[in-house]
Amino acid sequence: MVDVILPCLNEAAALPQVLTGLPTGYRAIVADNGSTDDSVAVARAFDAHVVHAPQRGFGAAVHAGLEAATSEVVCVADADGSFDLRDLPQVVDPVVADEADLTLGRRTPGPGAWPWHAQQANRFLAWWLRGELDVDIHDLGPMRAARRTALLELDLRDRRFGYPLEMIVAAARAGWRIAEVPVAYAPRAEGTKSKVTGTVLGTARAVRDMAKVLAG
């Protein structure tokens, strides 16, 4: 069994699509970050394990899911329907085969899936990682896999949108082997709202949090 951590904030409209795409042998851990819609009820109806992350923030939700996970290898993916969870095995396999310590899903976006401002911010951060940490990546892909104990030992501190970047920075500095594999990336499910990339303001907030990671 591989645990899949799905940070969740008002994703009731997307969860049926997301959870029915879960491959055999994978268990969903929906880390609810204070949803005011029916996300928790929908997640439970689809047999997901629900944990609550009262501290608001992407990193807080992922960390709560990580603490609740029990599998040796864990995954993280967005719960808004932008990812097809049937791609998870190709992200997990390099870790299971001991070919990588952290695998990132490099997004292949469909039409309308990835706003230009978010792509530009992502390109800049990937460029910085290649130059400063000699990490050959091109996307800070939010679909990723690693070993649970090793992730906890990184002792990541960010609880907001800097968390995905902090994970890569800490992993690189710890000498981890970091790999990328292509995954499909679609527009989020109808009826869901982006917390980060859907608006320029959301992207700016994420960049602010990530800038704190880089400064640290």
C-alpha cells in the first residue's frame, strides 16, 4: 500500500473524480485544511482516510497527512482534479526501485491548465535550483513521491506555500537523488477554486513564501 496525501480546501466538486482515479494499492489520505463545503463527507464516502490540519497552509496540510501516513513510500498530489492519479505509479516506481530518493511529476499541461504567471514563476525557481544547487529539474511539480521516514527527517518548517520548494532545497542539500517524470496536467475540476496559481495575487503569495525559503 502506498499512501497518497491530498491537501484539501473546499474540493468537494473535484474529489469524486480524483478518488476514483486512485490506482489499486494506493490509499488516499485527504488532509482537510478547514473546508467549509462537503469535502470531508465526500472524501469519506469514497473511502479516503481523512485527517484535519487546523493550521491553514499547504505545508500544514501535507505535514498532517505525512504524520498520519503509515506506508514506507508516500505521494503528494493536488486534490483539485488537475492531476490524473493513474500517473502515480510512474512517480512512485523510481523511489521503490531505489533509483531516486525524490521523484517529481514534471507537468505536461493541457490547454488552460497552467496560467502564464504561474508558469513564469515556476520556470524561475527551477532555473535557480539548477544553478544554485545543481539539481536538474524543470518543474517544482506538486505530484511527488519519497520515503516517509526520510521526508520527516528533513524536518521541513514551512507550513505555507514555500513547503514544496523547501522540500526540494532540503533534499538537494542532503544529497538526495532527485528525478523528474512527465505527468499530465489538466484544468482543475469545474466548481473548484485555485488557492495559488489561479490568480496573479495567489501566485505572488506563493512566490513570497518561496522567497523566504530561498533567503533562509
